[in-house]
Amino acid sequence: MAFSAKQLYSSATFFDHLQHKNFPSKTHFSSFIPNQIVGRKCEKPNVLAWKPLYISAVTGFGYIGEPENSKHREAAIQCNAYEAHRSQPLPISIEFDQETQKAAAQKLKIGVYFATWWALNVVFNIYNKKVLNAFPFPWLTSTLSLAAGSLLMLVSWATKLAEAPKTDFEFWKTLFPVAVAHTIGHVAATVSMSKVAVSFTHIIKSGEPAFSVLVSRFLLGEAFPTSVYLSLVPIIGGCAIAAVTELNFNLTGFMGAMVSNLAFVFRNIFSKKGMKGQSVGGMNYYACLSMLSLLILTPFAFAVEGPQMWAIGWKKAVSLIGPNFIWWVVAQSVFYHLYNQVSYMSLNEISPLTFSIGNTMKRISVIVSSIIIFSIPIQPINALGAAIAILGTFLYSQSLSKCLKSDE
């Protein structure tokens, strides 16, 4: 309990008034205000100098003896107080239990994963588009991305920076259909970005949940609540508006993004079915996936484009851009592996639903950054279509979340 000096001053004058009014001069009335504090009442109060007074002890209550005889009575209230010194702060100790600390550390870890994932993805898309603008060979560009990642992981395993996974023939057998779908999705997305703006490719790729629901419903026989189906309406509608109003629309670019969506849906399905019970996960899982995809893609890249076309295109790109073009190729290849590696590492720490929401936010960051960096002209109706599609993706994630919680 604390009183300011001003409050105690007011109390003192009140008790003095009662003393003179109700008791004769011979009668002694003892207020609970110490003499040294009552003695201040004649001084002009200094607001800046006021300090709180804390009650340290209170003894006695009421009169003992007759009030007329001051010799036979004791003080009604005896109070001790002290001034608080602001230079001596009260020590406050807040202790968190181990579980709270672990939860906070886990949230921080996931936040770092997400921020790194988004940043690396933005950098990759920027350099990938720069390379494709100067060197329009998406099959070779896709092959180089997988080759860079495979090389990085082989070096990491050889130098013991990362522990090499223990795999067997059964592991690679179950990984093969996943790698086929991953290869198709990767090449299709790169073909799309070689023909249209990065923002348009990612707007169309935001429609991946629609492919996921339709494939799961008609091929796997899975049923979803009505809210999930309704969330597909803004996704499909938004993508349609964005496609119709795209200033630089290209059918090959549009179909590449659509094929990429379908391929990645099958990749996820094969991955869930084939990798159950497997001990390899996260970073090593994606490393093995990259290596197998590289083996699948390389012969097709030689067949579709070939060294002669690559040599002519490379010479032309270097003459136009200069030595920086080589840096662009290295950067897009390395950053492709890094952003995928971080995404798979984060998938080990979070639920697939949280990962889906993070993927949606990633697309927003890529779309906005690419529009700014490449000065892409965009119509308001086109922006509206993109916003509707992304909103639909978010609603889909929320609806699926409620569905999964009800199943539990």
C-alpha cells in the first residue's frame, strides 16, 4: 500500500481539524501520520519532488482506555512509513518453463525458414527470368538447376558437412515416380517463364489447389466438404480473369504453368504414398530427388534442344550481356536448389497445411517483386484476377484446415 506525500498532507490537515473540533486542548489525539510528515504541511508542495510513501507496519486499532484521560490511552493507530527511492528499482524475475521456451524457439525457427524460403525463391525467379530472356532454352536451364543442386549435395556428403542418407533399391524405386512428376513440373514451369511474365506464371500456378482437389476426387475417390469445393470458385475465376486480361498472353506459357500444376499434384500424391516409413527426409530427400530427376531429364534435354542450339544461344547471350550472364546462370541454378532445400527442411517442422499457406504467401512475394523489378505493365482487372485467385487459395487452406480438424 502506497500514499503520496500530497495524500498524507491532506489526511494530516483533516485529522488536525477533527482534533480541534471534537476534543479539548488537553486531550491528545494521535493521528496515523508520523510527525515528520505532518510537519511538512506548511511547506509549498513541489510536484516534481513528490515520492510515494510505503506503509511498512501498522499496529493497534481503536482506543485503549478512556479518551478523556490521555494518560490511560494509547494511539488509535501507529503507523510506520518510508519514502521510496526511484533509483532503487524493484527486482522483477520472470521465469519461463521449458515447454514455453521450446515453443518460442520453434516458432522463431519456422519464421526463419519461411523468410529464407521466400527470399531465396524471389532471387531465383529474378535470375531465372534474366537467363531465359537472354538464353531461351528452358530444357538446358532446368537441367543446370538440377545439376547444381546435385553437385552441392555430393560435395556436402563428401566433406561431411551433411550426413549422407542410407538408401536401398526399394527407396529409389519408390522415389522414381516422384522424380518423374518433379521433372515434368520443373521443366513445364521453366518453359512457361520463358514465354510469359514471371507474375503471370505464378498467378496460374496459384491454381494448384484446384488440380489437387479434382485429382483427389475423381482419381483417388476422396471426398471433401462443400466449403473446400466453394473455395475453388475464386481460384478458377481469378486465374481465368488474369489469363484473359494478360497483355502478353502466350498459349505455350499458359499451358506450361497448367501442366506444372498437374505434375506437382501427382508428385505430392506419389510422395505421400511411396515415402511412408522411409527414414530419409528433408534436405537429403530433396537431394536424392534432384539427382534422380537429373538422370531422367538430361537425355530429353539433349533430344529436344541439343548442343548445337545451346552453343549458338550461349554465344549470342554472352555477346549481348557480357560476363555477367555466366553469373546469372550460376545464381539461378544455385538458388533453385537452395530455395527447394529450405522448403523441404521447413516441411519437416510444420504441417502440410501451414506449408500450403506459406507457399501462397511465397507466390505473393514473387508476383509483387517481379512486377516491380521487371516493370511489368499490369491492368487493374488483371491485378484483381490475381488477388481473387490468391484469396481463393487462402480460403482453400482454411477450409481444408477445418476438414482435417474435424477428422481428428
